[in-house]
Amino acid sequence: MEDAFRGGIRNAALRHVCVRTPSVMPARVDHDAVAPAFGGAPSDAIIEIDGVTKRFPGRPGPAVTVLDPIVLRIADNAFVSIVGRSGCGKTTLLNILAGLETPSDGEVRIAGIPVRGPGQGQGVVFQQHALFPWLTAAGNVAFGCRDPALSKADRAERAAELLRLVGLEDAAAKYPREMSGGMQQRVAIARALALDPRILLMDEPFGALDELTRIEMQHELLRIWSARRKTVVFVTHSISEALILSDRIIVLAANPGRVILDLDVDLPRPRGRADPALLAHYERIWAEISA
Amino acid sequence: MTRPATQRIVAVLVIGLLLFVWELAVAWGWLRVYQFPPPSRIADGLREMVTTGFPTGITIWSHTLTTLWRILQGYAAAVALAIPVGLVIGAFPTLDRLTASVVVFCRSVATLSLLPLAIVWFGAGELTKVVLIGYGCFWVMLSNVIAAVKQVDPALVRAGRSFGLSGPRLYREVVLPAATPRMFAGARMALGVGFMVIVGAEMIGTIEGLGALIMEARSFYRSEITILGMAVIGLLGFAISGGLGWLQGRLLPWESGLDAVRR
Amino acid sequence: MSGVRAGSDALLGLAGICIALLAWEAAARSGAVDPAIFPSPTQAIAAATARLGLADVAGHAAWSMARVTGGFLLGTVAGVVIGVAAGWYRGFGLVARPLIELLRPIPPLAWIPLAIIWFGLGEPSKLFIIFLGAFFPVVTAAYHGVTNIDPGLIRAAQTFGLRGPALLWRVAIPAAAPDLATGIRIGWGLSFGVLVAAELIAADRGLGYMIINERNTGGSVGVIIVGILIIGMLNLGTDAMIARAIDWKIGRWHGN
């Protein structure tokens, strides 16, 4: 699949990721939100990954080291992708950032506060959308607004606003099982945003979608991100996806999981898939991963 | 230690503790002997049941065999009839839609409510009980056979067709084997129903059989024999369902594989 | 398209019942068997209305329904609470499960003599038996539902800061609802079956009593048959109502 991009998809519709034709994207897209330059100077590091390792006890046998000491600092409002093969520990690292797993050594600090468990305000989007099937789209998003100061009506309003942001205001009353994969992930993103989190953690969120929907969702994510700036940590196994989306790409190798490449992608968005600068980065990353 | 092992050990401990506390509670007068006969008394009752029997002359084996024999007759007749009828109904959708409501209704009739009627028609003897069991088992088995045929994975049928099979041959070589696991499940369900029916049916008008035993024991204030009888009934039910499960595993080994493939 | 199909299904179903009734009527009238023993549907109803007033029958039916509803509610509440707790709190489950599994193979009817020993011949003993009929399927379904929740849902809920009882109440129980609903429906059917038996064996009111009393006092077979039919229709009707309720509440969001 990666080869197709290297060969260069000459399809005009895909040449410039963020230029959308009305037939492809919902008509209510605000093109102005897409246009301004991204990648403004990041402020201080908001996420500090300080010597984090993760070992699992062997059953039987010696312990398996999934992550060797990882030291990273991620800037505020940056879009950072973590790329690697399956099993290289990227999901584990994300779970540690989310507080869903505890590191064997080291610690993670967000805005200076150590992560001790889930629910400290990080928004998380999973590959399997994990929407609550008994709630409508609006219900799922409202679930995320847990601020007790808000009344029920306020919460509903916020949910509606977020659904509008992700382009699903017409689907507010639908249940997850009535929605397509792309719609489900949009709701998942809206739900994570409902927390008004400082950081957004995304674990291969488009991995379960078909190719075309995936590309569409990449557009959408950039559009949403430009409207609601957050620090994003985006896990993916797709190099091209990382290149389209991020300011910075961190490549992990497997066994044990460790950082083998830390690349800044300083290209203006929207980025063309066949752009030579992009392809150069691609070659570089591919060379590291397959070495 | 693995989880299942832990669970089993805790289970044994919990039950052991319960029996121990029970014995003590009766000894100390917290529980009345008649209402909560302690394990020691139940053990005595067991000895009696195995040797002299209760009512005198009918041992626990005799009771158990009587009950089993009744179940077997009714069950065998029901299943033998339900399979061919169900296969025919399942094969013809129009017939199925015609008979569906009748089947559902007859299944909804509480089998034991037929007991008085059965007594009027067949007397108070063995035939009544066998007929009752047969009735209960028949409708459950029939529903399951029909469902088994209807729920054969259409992909399998298509595959069979692509090999040129059709009509009776398709039915025999594809539909039938595919329906067998569900039919087996139906057979297990039917046996469970038969078991429940006989226990109730034996409580009226007979002194032989496990259901009769526990009722008789009560009217003679032998509560420990009642509890003993209940335990034997439980064991019997457990053995029956376990036995059928084992049989299913042996006769239909491909079923678990098929599930994995489907997933 | 599906509307037409459903309509013709219903029509055929009705036709099937009519055919069955007609066959019964014909068989009975053929005179092969003494009509006192084997009445046709019309004869049965005629005999029944002659023997008992509508008020009597309705009274019996009301008693039966009250009993089964009471026992069922008790069994369901106990089953849900214990099943969910056993599934959610591992320690409790380790202790409760063996006890439940030990008692489960004993059919509810086998508890009748013991129920009489414990509670006497009045209402409580019958309620207890019906309670047992509902309890076991519900507790099993509740346990299964809680222990088979998609772990992804729990993780997602945790990222929103849900923990402990809030997690159980807002996420685990709704997620387990489909299984619970199935268990409840099965429990109702079993309760109903158990009700009749319990009333046959030891009661002085109710539909089961009405039937056995008729037999014991050498009365009309028609009453017995009508009683049986009423029980069957009540069972069917209430089950259909429960199925509709479940479909309405859960069918909207469950299933692929």
C-alpha cells in the first residue's frame, strides 16, 4: 500500500489533501478554517515522558520488555505522531500517557502533574470507537461533559456544538449501530473533545476504516484541530498518514520499544501526498524502519 | 496459582464452611432440626435410603431408576416424533408459517396443567406420567428442530448449490449436518424440560420416584429425607446435562471448530 | 416489503390455528370418544360457562397473575443484584457462585416440600417457588452480562474519570442490559410454568387450583380444558408483551 504512494497517486482529487470538492465533503465545511498556516511556534513542553519503561512478566520465562527507557518532551499544541510496526509498544506508550497503564519505571508528567491513573483530563480516541451503544451520538458526546457545574441543558448544548464541529449535527439522535465507521469515529472525537482536554490521545483511530474514509477523516481531523487547537499524540502504523498530519514524527522500533527517529516535519499544510519534500521524509522514515 | 484452581478451592472451602456452620447452628439451637436437618442427620437418612429404603422397601436406587425410566420413555418417544416432523416443517416455509402459531401455543401450555386432564384420559398410572413428559419434551424439541433447519447458514447452502446439489440431496448432505448441532442443543433443552416435568408429576398420586419421595417424606416429617431427595434430584439433573454435553463433544467435534471459523 | 411479509405471516398463522381448532372440533364431534371425556372446543366452553361464572374464572386468573408477578419481581431483583455483584466484585463472586451453582440443578418444583416445611401451606411458600423459577435464569444472565462487557467500553469510560460504583452504574449495567433482558424473559416463562405446578399441588385459589379441583370433585372436563387454554394464552400474551417491551427499550440500539 505504501508503494502506491511512492509511485505517486496522480489522482487529482487526492493531490492536495485539504482541498475539498463539495461532492466529497459535507457542504458546511468552512474553508477559511483550513487555510491559515499551521505549525506556529510551540510553547513549553506540556508532556514530559521521563525514562518510561514497561515490562510484562513472562508466562513462563523471562520478562518481556515492551518499552525501553523513553525520554520525550512534547510541546504544547503540537501534533505529534508515533509510528511503528505492530508490537513496537506504541499503543502501550499511549495507554501510559492516558493513565490506563502504569509504567514499570519512570513517569509521565502532563503540565507538570504526574499521571497516576485514567481520567486526569486527557481525551482519548480508540481504534474501536468504544462508543456506548445505548446512547445516541448526542448522548455519547454529552457523556464527556462531566463538569458538575453544567446543567443538563448546557451539556446538551455543548454536545450539539461539538457535533456541529465534526459535521454530524444531523446525526445527533442516531445510535452507534446506525452509523458508518467514519461517523462513529467523528462522534468518538467529539466525545473526547467534550472533556475540553489539554491533550488528545489517538490510538490508530482510522485503522478500522476503509481507505477512502480514512483519507476523508484525515482531512476532517486537521480541520477540527485547526478549530480547536490541542496537543495531539497520534499513534499510527501508516507513515503517509503521519506525514500528512503531523508537526513531528517519532518512530519506534520493536523489541524492545525504543525511539529510533525523531523527525520534525516543517511543511506547510495542506500537504500533497505526492509532494517531493513529503516523499523525501517518507524515504527517510522507511529506511529507518526497515533497517 | 491459576484462576480456575483458585476458584475450585474457594468453592470447596465455602461449601465445607457452610455445612460446618449449619451443623453447629443446629447443635446450638439456632436452627430448628425439623426445618434445617443438619448434615449428620442427612447422612443417617442416606444410610437408611440405601439400605432399607423409604417408604419401607423402596431404596434410593429404586426411586431414581423409576424416575429415570419414566423420563426415558417420554423423552425417547417425543424426540423420535419431533425430529421427522420438525425436519418436514422446516423444509417447507409455507408449512412452517402455517404451523408456527400452533407450535408456539402448545409449547406455552404449562405441561403440568395437563396433569388433571391426563389423569381423566389415561388414569393415574405410569402412562399418564410418560405422556406428560412426552408432551413437554415434544414441543420444545420440535421448535428447536424447526429452528435448526431454518437457521442453517445460507453461505453453506450456497456452497452446496455451487457443487450442483439441489433438492433432497442438498437437504441430506448440507442442511442436515449443518442443523445437527442446534438439534442437539434442542435435545438437551428437551431433556431438561422432561426432568422438570417428572419431578412435578410425581408429586401427585404416586409413592415411587424421586418427586414422590420428597413429598412423602415431608408428610411423615422426615425432612432430612426430603433434602436428601432434593440433592439426588440435583445430582441427577447435573449428571444428565453433563452427560449430554460430553456426548455432544464426542459426536459433534466439528461444532467448536465451526464456531471459530465463523468468528 | 417486510410489511407485506409480516402480514401474510400473521394470516397464515391465524389460518393454522383455525385449522387446528376445526380439526379438534371435527374429531370430537365424530363421536369416537365420549364427549364427556373429550369435548370439542365449543362443548368445552359451553360446559365451562355452565359450571363457573366468568367472575369466578377471572378471580382465579387474577390470583394466579398476582402470585406469579410477585414471585417473579422478587426473583428478578434478587437475581440482578446478586448476579451483577458476583460479576463485578471478584471476591463476592468467588463465594456466591459455588453456592448458586450447587443449587441450580435442583428444579424449582423439587423445592416444594421444603418450601412447605419452611413456610407452611400459605402464600409465602408458593411465592418462594416462583421466586426460584425466576432467580436462576436471571442471576446467570446478569453474571454473564457483567463479565462479558467489551473491555474497550470500560477503558473508554475510565478515560472520562469514571471509577467504582459510578462505572458500574453508568456503564457496566447498561452494557449488560441485553443479556439481562434475555434472562428476564426466560425467567418469566419459567415462573409461569412453575406457578401452575405450585398451584396444582398446594393451593386453594388460582387457575392451577381451579383445574385440579374440578378433577378432584369429579366435575366437567370442559372446565379443565378451558383452564388449560387460559393458562396457555396468558403465558403467550405476557411473553409477547415482555418481548415487545424489550425490543422497544433495547432493540433500538442493540444488535447489528
